[in-house]
Amino acid sequence: MQKLLGAFIIIGCVLGGYVMAHGQLATLWQPAEIIIILGAGLGSLVVGNPKEVLHEMLLQIREVLAYKRRGEEFQRQLLMLLYELLEMVDAGGLKVLDEHIEEPEQSELFSKYPLILAEDNLMFFIADNFRLMAMGKISAHELEGFLEQELEAMEHNLLQPSRSLHKIGESMPGFGILAAIMGIVITMGNIGGSVAEIGAHVAAALVGTFYGIFMCYCLMEPLSNAMAQRIKTEMSALECVRTTLVAHVAGKPTLLAVDAGRKLIEQDVKPTFKRLETWVTEYEEARDALA
């Protein structure tokens, strides 16, 4: 809804101001200019990026347009999943996790947390690094180094689509000038026509420049920024997992280890420590009732 509102404000103000200045909307409809600019931009994306980045870009654009904020329920499921996994480690050792981390989709434990199970990158990170802990003794310092390198590589790869779209966005005014120059060439080829015909050709050429600037600053730049912000939000959950695992390996009690991860959650959706204690108490009461 917010993004639709933003798009409405942009289109309403730009076109509304144009109409208020007695501009004719029909003049802005120049299909040839659109084909030139969008074709040049799309072709540049295809030439400059591997298909994996293009595929990820389409996925991220779709997720941005349909994005829902990770609210309290998502944070509860993340923290309580980590709490349960660490409790299992303390109770029976890392080997007891095999049935859960080898096939998380089939695990009864993970099925209790569907919002986390739906996040492929997050699920892979949790399962893979609990598996790393289960493979042998590793110090907190070593684990922290491994996870920092992994997160750095993941962030670089996930941000690549937004960076590529940002670069193409910066090029759109240039593509608009390209379309405008081609329009001027057409105008010069018809220089013997009437003043009205020449004026129409010049106007059509200038519309190309307008399209390029509009697509850059009103479409691609905001979209690439929204994609980057969504990745930053996704990375905060991974940072939460990293900090929790490092704190646990360092010997912290389960609740304090999970709380260390809680502090890495984004401020506007971060639950309080009291709230975390309430979730843990509810979980332990339910577990004791089933025992």
C-alpha cells in the first residue's frame, strides 16, 4: 500500500503539474521513444549480468512489491526456534539435531515455525551452521570468523541485483538523450516541412529525455533502494542467528544467548527482553504440561 501511494504521488504530481501548465498528455505518448529507452536498458542488463543475478532481480522486485514487514510473530518464531534448538543441544548434545537440520522441511520442530521455514536463505543458514557446530569442537572466535565471512559473501550476492538496477537507473537519462538525438535526426530529415511538423518532431524528441530522467529518478532509483533495504532487513535475521550461535558456543546460558541475538533485530520490530522471557515461559509451561 505504501509503495502504491508513493507511485500515485509521483505520477499525480509530475503529470498533474504538466497538465496545470497547459501541457497535452497525448504529446507524452511516444511508443518509439519508450521502445528505444527500455530496450537499451533491458539489453544492458542482459549483457552486464549473469542469468542468476537477473533471476534474483526479478524475485526481489516481486518481493518488494508484495513485501510485508517482519512483525512480532516473525521475531517470536525466530527467537523461539533458536531457543528450542539450543535447548536440545544442551539436553542431548548436537547429535540430537541431525533429524531436524538434515531435512528441516520434514522436521516437526521446524514445522512449528512456518514463517521461518518459508525463508530459504534463513533456513539454509540455520541448518548449515548448526550442522557445522555438530561436526566437531569449534571455538567461539573461530565460529564468529566463519559466520562473518559467510554473511559478508551472502550480503554481497543478495545486493548485486539492486546494485545492477541502480547502475542501469543511472544510465537511463543517457538512454533518454540517445532517443532524443535520434528524434532530432528525424527532425533534420524533415526540415523542409511546416513549422508545426518540425515542432511536433522536436517535442517527440524531447519526450525521450523526459522518459529517461523519469525512469531513473522516479522508478529505478527508488526501486533499487527498496530492494537494498529489504536485503538489509533480511540480513538482520541472519545476524541474529550468528550472534546467538557465537554466544552459545562461548558458554552463555540459552536465554542469554538468544537475547544476544535479539539485540541485533531491527529496532522498530525488536521485542523487549521481558517479551522474550514471556515467550520462553509460555513454551516451558506447554512443554511441562505435555511431559
